[in-house]
Amino acid sequence: MFAKTNAGRTTAAAEGDVVVLLIGMRINRFRAVRHWLPVFLAMPRMLRELGRDRGRGLLHHILLTASPRTYYVVQYWESKEKLYAYASASDMFHHKAWAAVNRREKAGKRAHVGIWHETYVVPEGAYESVYGDMPAFGLAAAHGVLPLEARGRRGKDRFAYRSVRTVEPGEGLPRR
């Protein structure tokens, strides 16, 4: 029931680009339950669908609330291509849910609930993480956990980490 706590400081084992999707809804009119409840219930259904097929690319998600009106999910994906493939797959629930949103908008019923998403592809070297006495969380839950020393004790060192071996101009030997 409870996740194992990792003692001490750790960091996420992410390598390469990281794909993060923030997606959510805002209830604009509490009394318009029949308008916002289907939107509210759609996300758990999509997450269950993705959980049954790990090959679709969702690595991890966190359900959050920003207020009694605003709910959102932080999602970590293998790639933007897998995220787009899921979003556009006609055999997946997202396609049906998005069609319903479009129908409500055409019918002029869109003001009862707000929906939003933001997608970020964060290149390696533009993210770092540290967790103190925490179970795997966020990026670390999506990509695994490493002792902090594996990537550096300072944020500056973790930002500098590169997973791909590079060859400097004039050098013949690859270095890490």
C-alpha cells in the first residue's frame, strides 16, 4: 500500500529527453454537473486504458488538485511520438472523449467546464532532480531512482550530466 522510502538523497535515472504532459480541467459552474462530470471521469478511464497497455508510452502519472475547481494530471511519456499516437488513435478512449468535447463546443456548452493541457519536451541537460527520504516520485517514478552521487551532489552537476557519449573536436576517444 505504501511505497518504499529511499533513504537519503536520490535523483531520477532519466536519460535523454523527458516528455511531460500537464492536462487538466476547471469546473466553471459547480451546478452544471452533467457538463463537467463526464470530463472529470474521462481522465481516470484513459489512465486505466494506458495502464493496461504499457507499450503506448505512458511511464507514470500523478493526479493533483489545485483548488476545489481545478484538477490535473502530470504525465511522463516515453516520447512525444507515443503521446501523439495515443491522442490520435481512433481505437482509444481519448478519441471518443475529444469528439464529445468538440460536440459540446459546437452546441455552445463549453463554458461550464474548462480544459487545458501543456506538453513539454525537456532536452537532457535542461532538467535535474533531488529527492530526500522519499519514495520514487514524479520523474524518478517514471524513470527510476539513482543515488544522488551518480549524477552529482549539486544541481549544477546534475544539469551537466549527459547519457550519450560525445567526442570533442580533436579527440579520438569517446568520453562520458
